[in-house]
Amino acid sequence: MTKMLDALLDTLEKVKNPKDVVAVIHSAFDETPHVVAFVDVNKTWTVTEKLEFAFEKTNNINNAWWENKEVTKAFDGDSCRSTSVGDAILIGTDKYMCEAAGWSDPI
């Protein structure tokens, strides 16, 4: 009965808050750009809201960022630096570079 209730609640959550997944690409300090995380974002959010959320969730604020429930780790090893200026986030087929203030237009 508990598994059935959990499945029902999970389905209800997906209907109420449809999700998209964005990819976080570290390239600022690395020779080769590489995906370090996938972040669940709300499908109804604006592009800027998705970018800001993914940025926040891949920065070490109160804990190691890869421990955030919205984040799926995609890097090898035990740790990874925070997302920074010069890194990118991929939303669908549009890539946005993190700038000193805000985000680039899609590239």
C-alpha cells in the first residue's frame, strides 16, 4: 500500500510541477568542456529562472552542490568545483554562457 501511495504522490507532483532537465557544462578553467551535472528545473519557468536555479544548485553554498536533490552528478571523482563565469548551461538545444553579470544570448 505504501509503494502505491508513493507512486501516486510522485505522479501528482509531476503533474503539478512538470520538470525539464538542463545540463551544466564546465569550461571556464578546463581544456575541454564537459557536462558535470543535470539539474531538474520547473518546465513553466522562464529561461532566466532556469539558468539562475541551475547556477545556484551547482554552487557550494550550504553543502556540496552534487548533494542537492535537484542535481544528478555527471562528473567522475569525489568532488567538483562550483559553476562559474565562463561555464555554460544547456537548455534544450540552446547554450547560455555564464557572464560576470547574467547570461549570454543563446549560442
